[in-house]
Amino acid sequence: FKKSLVIDPSEKLLKIGRKRSKEKRVSFKQGILPCLPLDKESFDVALIVRVSHHLNEPEECLREVARVLKPGGFLVFEVANKIHFLARLRAFFSGDFGFTRDTRPIERRSRECIAENLIPFLNHHPKKIIADLKRQGFGVKAIFSVSNFRSPLLKKVLPKSLLVFLEKKLQQPLGRFFFGPSIFILAKKVA
């Protein structure tokens, strides 16, 4: 890469990043979605990881990302997956048979955090995110399911090397089923 920019709302975290970064081509800037302090069509790639669970309305943020990406630019967007395999099992056994069709996000904060109005922590429905991406002019190129085997039980009974091998081989096939707790979507801004 020629250069990259890290954006974060926290000046404290940006200061830590500047201190730890050894790469001269990386710069840091304070900002927050959905209003990035960037020019229109100024980037080739956007990487948004460990952010979606803090977004009440991801589509607003995706609109802003589309604004700053050049035509043909790529977005890697990680989604905290509402309908991962274990969540589906829980819903099934609790009798919530419409769980996977409900595209509203699920609040993951405790009651205390909600009462204190702390930062949101939401799991989103991947199909809703994909629809949002399409409405904002993105085409989905690939979907990956990650952290598929992070179960403490699996870690006890299966060798780490096998779990890593399975994770690597199954991320894209399991992505089609939104299997894991995190989904990575590779999208391209339509030129």
C-alpha cells in the first residue's frame, strides 16, 4: 500500500496508535461514522472491523463509506452476526421460529449499560447489511464466516492445529450460511 489512514473517535487510542506504529505510510486522524473528515472519492479501500456492533444504523455509515471510496473501490466490512449458529439453536429451542427472518438488530448490552446510555453493542442480521450495501451502490464479492470454532469445548477436545486448519478451509463455504459470530463481507463500489 502507498499510504493508509486510521480513523477513530478516541484521541487516546489514536495517540497509542501513533506511538506504536513503526510504519511511516500510516497516519491517524480523529473521526467518527457517519461523518468522516475526508474528501469525496479519496480512498481505494476501506476496512471496517469491530465497528458494526457500535452502529445503531449501519446504512448511514455505509452511505458515508460509499462517499469517500473511489468508483471500483473495495470495502471489507465485519458484521457482528445476529443469526450465527449458536444463536439459531438458542432461538429454536426457545420456540422463536421467526428469529432468522427478523432483520432488526439485537441489543447485547446489559440492562445497566442501557440505563446508563453507554455506547451501543448490537448484533446485526447479515441479510440486512447486504441489502444496505446494495442500496448504497456496493456489489458483494465474497462473504466469510469467522471465529467458527471458538467454542471452549472444541478447544479442549480438538488440537489447535486442526481448528486452525478447519477455520481456514471453511470460512468461505460457511459464509454462505452466516454460520459464525462474525461475518466479513468484501464489497465493491459500483463504478
